[in-house]
Amino acid sequence: MQIITNAQVASLLSVEQSITVMRQAFAHYGQAGAMQERVRIDCGKTKLSAMGAIIPGLNAVGVKVYTTINGKFCFVIILFSADDGSLLAVMEGDTMTEFRTAAVTALAADSMARKDASTLAVFGTGVQARAHLPALLAVRAFSEILIVGIEGEQVFAREVAQRYGVACQAVSATEAVARADVIVTATRSGTPLFDGNAVKAGAFVAAIGSSKPDTREVDDALIQRAARIVVEWKKQAASEAGDLLLCEPGCVDWSQVLEMTDLVRLGHAVRHNESDILLYKAVGVGLEDVALAEFVYRQLSAVQD
């Protein structure tokens, strides 16, 4: 049994590998697999959450467990063998969560964003905003990045330009959505961040900041304009995706909402028209953590052998 730290995860994973693993995981899940919905309990300021998955094709069975105290998270992934049930690893999951969330967004963007997308707008300046930049740059050759934030956005923009060699500036929400071909919202906002009517035709929007039924980052106008909506797993989105649950009745036709397994199967065929606005709404599912943990476990085992 291995104990694997955040530092080891970072040394064993690349953005490109993470995207590949997520693609394979959703393909395997579509063939055979099972997921456990997130369960949350709380006692005053302390919250405990858990979600898991079984992925026979990847020899992965596991669960992510984490605490939330004063808005701070601490993640742990417990991984078992799908063959004999033996305990394979206990893994710190903070770095893993950064990689997997951004990788699934990049996977969605690779199918849903226009091929000629050149301007990326990122709402947020925190951990996930930072993790999404290299992942999205791995699937599209952006020539411009726009940052929208409530603090530190100017400094963040300078850091991004320096690190990735791409023109980057901090702008208003209105300017960002009017110019961006790809929009990522990675905030803790409880209310919509911008007017969906201002989003340019053909844009791809990834709303990844909220995983609670009472918070949202995008408004009814954007959802009504979206030609296609994709979620990771309908069952969990239907109980957690506040962006979709807080809409006025009739805004979301759940029978038309696609899952990531559908997206992996359809690929670029999900975009029917270059002027379509497409929306990916993430909440995070156990499949992602378990699949990536199993990959890291195999990578570490190979290095040690």
C-alpha cells in the first residue's frame, strides 16, 4: 500500500496526461462502471464530503473524502484494486483535484470550442483559475487571455503573460464576455457574473466554480441561448448544478442535456454551427478523481520498479 503526497502527484502528472486519462475514464464509464453521488454532512463550521467510482476497465475502485472548514478544503483519495479489493493507495488529493477539474474542462473545450478560438476569458484568480490556463492552452492556441477578478487580477494578468508568453490583461466582465471565444468561470460567486446576452456568438462557456444547488455563475439568458449543454453526469448535476437548477421553469430541457460520455463519443460533432453558444457545467464527479488517482498509482509503481 502506497501513501502518495501532493508533491508526488505533481511530479508524476502532466496536463496532457490528465486530459488523456479523463478521456479514457469517461469512455470506460460509458461501457461499464458505476459512480457514487457526492454525500455531504456538516456539524457547525466543519463539513465532510465523499464521492466515489468503480471503473473495471481501469482497475480502479475508490473514493475521495474531504473536509471543508472556513472555505478551505483538504482532499484525500483512497484507491482499491478492482481485481481483488486490496488497498492500493491513500493519496493526498489537493493537487489531484486541480489537475482533474482543469483536464475535464479542457476535454470539453477540445470538442465544444471553435477550432479558431483565439481569445480566452477567465473569471477568477484562485487555484482553479490558475490550473485551467495550462490545460486550455493545451487544446487551443489562444493569442489573448482576459482576466476578470475582484482582487489581484492585475498581478495575475502580468504573471500569466510572463509565464505563458501570451498577451494578457485584466478587464471588466462586460468586455471579457463580448470579446472571448472561450469563457471559464472559476469563482465562488453565488450569483451570475455577467449578462448572458452579451456573450458573443460561437462562444464556449465552462461554468466550473459552483457545485451547490443554491449558487450559480451564469444566468438564464446564457442558458436559453446555449444550443447545447453538457454536464459530467446528469444524476449529480440534477442535484448540485445551481446554474441549471436556479433557472426559471422551462430554461433547461434535461432530456437534451448531454453527459461527458456522450461528448467523448460525439467529439466535434457536438457543435452543429459555428455561431452556436455551447455550455459545459461542471460540479466534479468521483470518476475523475478515481481514474486519475489510479494513473498516478501506476506511474509511481513503474518508477519504483
